[in-house]
Amino acid sequence: MEPLCRNTRWADTTTAVRHSLLVASLEAIAERGTGTVREVAAAVGVSVVTANNVVRDLEAAGAIDEIARRQGHRGPRARVFRVSPARTCFVAVRVDPGRMTARCGDATGTGPAVTVAGTTPETLADLVDRAAREQRRDAGQVRGVVAGVSPGFTEAMGARAADLLGTPVRVHRGDHLAALAEAEVGAGRGAAVFLRVTGGPAPSTTLVLDGAPREGAHGAAGAMDRIPPQLTGTRAADGTELTAYAVALACVIADPELVVLDQGVAEPELLPDRIRSVVKELAGPEPEVVPSAVPGDPVLTGGRRLAWSGILADLARRAMAP
């Protein structure tokens, strides 16, 4: 049998548009807490007929639940839906040297942080179970885990934890997740190009373009601790000077409008002026240098937002299945 659509590019575009519409509808309901077909139509900018079809597909896939019917209303105004908490359970994890912290969330909100000692895959699996219980869930209900890791925790360890849990574990560098949080809810919100500088034993810079952190081909972009001091003309022991020169070199290459300093950056009262001075010395335009504005833990915030968006995308794909 010949395909109904010979133009596969058009078919792919139609599929992408439909997927985006399903995700936007889920986001609209989740943001309000509840929603009717008419409210979804207004929020997403489509007709009531289109919204009704979208809501029907989402309900059939189990992505949303009907929780009430409004008295005195008929048709699209009557049925009230919410995004299914049972289908949206996730866990965000921060892996630090010697310990891990996690928070579990779903469509109803996010539970308290749970911290344990150790960084083995087995410890991670146990931590996910404990965090889920804090949200009155069990590990079997967790649809996805996002781990922001420090050096030493590998993707292979994440794969082992995924096998133990029976659910995907996505491993990203912690500074990249923090940059995602900065782009979406922090000082970088609305900035087309900015750098986020993370301090600590392994300082790094993360380039963010149009809200998306650039991790590099091997996930190792921006690791300032691997830059030889001689490349910047500084001494290895001079952390502040090395950071200033490394950030300045990145500024000359990327030309960001903004540089955001993490709370863990050494000598934050001296670094902004030094960065501007070095950038000027290297004949580059001086960016604005500001502190991070992410509420709470940036790594966990970025992990929660990445996990949530992944779950909504998966629910939309399920709703598209024949």
C-alpha cells in the first residue's frame, strides 16, 4: 500500500507540530493546576474543537485525569482535568564527592530534599526510592531520573542505577544543569547568549545559547580546571586570576551579553572587576557580570526542570500513538 503522504518532510513537520501542541496543552494544565477544554484552547491559542481533540488524546493516553464536572456548565466548560500525578513522577539528583542529594516531584509539586553518603549506583537507586517515599510514591512509579554529577560519576554508573531501578537515568554535569536553571528561572532568563561560571574544586564555564546550555561533543565543554595556567599567563596556585583569564578568553570567543557567577565562585567581590579588566585587556567587549539568581539549589532545579520537560514530551508521544 502506498503511503498517504509522499512528502515525508511535510509528514515530519505535521508530527512535530502536533507533538508541540500536546506538550503545550500539558504545560497549560499543569501551570494552572487544572483546566477545561476551553481554558486549554485559550492558553495554547487554538480553537475549542482542536483543543477538544487534544484533550481527548491526552486523556486516552492517561496523561490527564478528569477530576470534576462544573455544575451549570455543559460541553467543553464542564469537564475539569489535571495532569496525572501518577504518570509524572520524577527524581532529580545532585552527585557531589562522597554524597548525593535528591528531590522527587510530580504534577502536584516537589518533595523535600534527601541526602545520603556514598556515590555508588546502588546508593543512587536507594536514594531514588527514599526520595520517592517522601513524595508518597514508590520507586516503581518514577518515570525518569536526572542526575547532575561531579567528576568521577560516569554514564556507566548511571546505566547501572537505571538497571537497578528499571527506569531511565540521565547523567549530566552538574554545572550544565545549573546553567539550564539559570536560563529558565535565574539571571540568564531572556538572555540570548550568556556564560555561567561555577566555582569549587573543578571550576567551569557553561555557554548558554537561546536558553540551551552547550555541553560539547563529549559533555566536557567549559572545564576550566583542565586549562594549563601557561595558556592564560597565570600561576597554577592563583585560582582567582586563572578563573578571570579563563572566563575572559571564553568571553572573547563567545561574546556573551552576560556572565553569571555561581555562589561558590571564589572572591566574588573581586572577580567581576577582574573579568572586565582582562576582557578589556584582550580587546573584547565587556559583558555585564552578575550573581546567580536561581532560588534554591541550581543543580537540583535544573535537574527537576529537565526531568519534567522529558516526562511531558514522553506523555505527548504516548498520546500520538495509534
